[in-house]
Amino acid sequence: MKKLDNLNKTQQTTKLSCAMALALATITMSTSATAAVVIESESGWETSMSGSIPVFVVSSDHDGEESGVRVQSGFNPANLNFHVAAPKLANGLTVSGHFQIDTHLQGSRGQQNGGQFESRVANIKIAGDFGSVVVGKDFGVFNSSAIGDKASQGGVGWLGGGADTGNATGGRIGTGYVYANFNPQVKYVSPNMNGLEFKVAMINPEEPQDAAIETDSPRFEGQVNYGTNFSAGSVKLWAGFLQQNVSVQGASSFDYDLEGFDVGTHIDLGGFGLTLSYTDTTGIGADGLYGGTINDADVDATQWYVEADYTFNKTTVGYSYGEGHQDSRAADATRGLAAVAEVDNELSMLFVHYQMTPQFRLIGEVQDYQSDVQADYDAIVFGFQFDF
């Protein structure tokens, strides 16, 4: 009987080990997670799991269109992150696997059970004294530091689909930054050198869907970050670039480039925080989304925002304002390109975050959005986020 009990315990332990070998915590767009389930084996394997569940009640009033109150996802969907790290090798290398699954609370146009389910991250990371190499699907590099603002990162932001915006909302895409997106890639991240870090990536190219496209080379993205602390606070600086060629096939074949650079800073001084970000692009429109149409060829655009916040005790209050702008471009019959109009998008956000517990946060947001291509709207948002 004792041998049978021991066998049952061994089988249960094996099943638990196998189950936990699937668990992991990976880098997500949100940096607010305060806890993770971590298990280490005697042989040196480590597994962990973390995630967050954001839920928002959004009341929006759209000029000349439908208004409504919806319970929905925000800029970040609900996510579950798994991580598995193998024992460190004799030469100091660590190999780990990362996987993130995401689910959205709602689909578009009233499809209440149509929320998208997706995997945003699935990669292998090789790390050592040289830094790290990441291969697989991961968050992009260009504009990734700009996306770390508190207002849109931790809230809702742009309602691209009106009162029935489906799946994730837009944050400051098109009113402050270009979306970095999640794409298959090979990326190198340097070690931290007294506050200085850089990363470069070779990423699968975007292919516009309104023409026959050839992309014989990947997209290249890079970013340099520097951070330092001083007696009263800290400062972070970043600069980055993006470059990709698109070759349009057919009777009027031509090439054009997606290009961009960005600079930004975040300063903390006591309880005050200030973020400034500026992005300049070619081949990407004011909507901040790249690769959607060949009509973005040679279109010059800018994105910028400023955000100020103040934190006291468990509460952070702030104001964020940003714009997306594109210049006009004349029609080009030789390349089959229609004329592009000048476009301006503007988004103002007042926000408050109350960290009720280390894992549970209440969120308030008031928006005013104005655009040349979408109905203007006002929105009031109340949200909840649980991190684990």
C-alpha cells in the first residue's frame, strides 16, 4: 500500500511538473503586472505565469452617428503570459521560451461573442553577457518606447470603430505614435551599459492589400534608449528608426519606402511625470498604421504627444494631448495613385488611476477626439484592471 501511495504521489508530481512546464511570463505591452506564479525545479528549470484582465465601461457620443455605452476591452486586451527557462549553460547562456495569448471582450458592430482571440507573442530568447537574441513573434521596436505613456497604455484611447469599436481600442495610434504591432522577427537587444541600451530587428514586411506586392527584403527597425537616476527623480531618452521597401507589381509598377524616425523623453521629478514624443514618417498616413494601402506612397506624416501626470499615495492624475498629421499629395496617374488630402487627428485625455491594491486598479478617462476623416466624439470611461 505504501508503494502504491508513493507511486500515486510520483504520478501527481509528474503531472504537475508537465503542466507547469507549459507556464510562462513574457514581456507584454503593459508593465503594470505586480505578481507572477513562479516555480523552480531542483534541476534548474524555471516556469512562471502572469497576466492582466482590463475591463472598461465606455460611454461615447459621436457627432452625426450612433452613441452608446459599452463594456469592452481597452488598448490592451486581457492577456495570459507563459515563460519557460532552461537551466543556465556552462558558458553562461540562458535559453527561454515565451508565449502570450490574448482575448478581447467584444467584437465589432454588436457581435457580443465575436471578440478576437489571438497569440501576440511566441518566441525563443537566448541571453548572455552579450545581451539577448529574440527569434519568433514579438512586439515591434520602432515607436515602442513612445507607446509606454500612462494614459493610453493603461486605458482606452482612440475609438476607431465608433460606439461599437471591436476588440482592442487604438490608444494614441494616429494621435501621438505609430503602432509597433506584433510581428515575426529576429531581434538583438544589447546589455545595459550604464543606462544605455539599443535594439535592432529584422521584421517580416507589411504588404498592402490593394495591389500585387513584392517584398524581397524585411523591414528593419532600431531603437536606442538611455536612462539615468538623479537625486530628485529620473530621466529616460529614446530615438528610433524604421525602413522597409515595397515593390508594386503590374502595368504601372513602382517602388516606395516606409520610413520613419522618432525621439522622445520621460522625466520623473518627485511625484511629477512628463512625457514628450515626436515621430516623423514617409509612406505612413495620419492614422499611424503602416502597410494598409499603396496610396500612402510618398505621404509625409507626423505624430506627437505630450503627457503630464502627478502621483500621490495610490493615485495618479494626468492630462495627455496629441496629434497625428499628414501632408497632402497630388494624384499620380503614372503610378495609379489617387490624390491624398491633408489630415489632422487630435485626442485629449484627462485620466486618473487609483491603485486600490498592488494587483487591482481603478481607471477613469475623459476624451475629446477630433478628426478630418472620422466623426468627432466625446467619451467618458470607467475601468478596472486586475494584474496577476
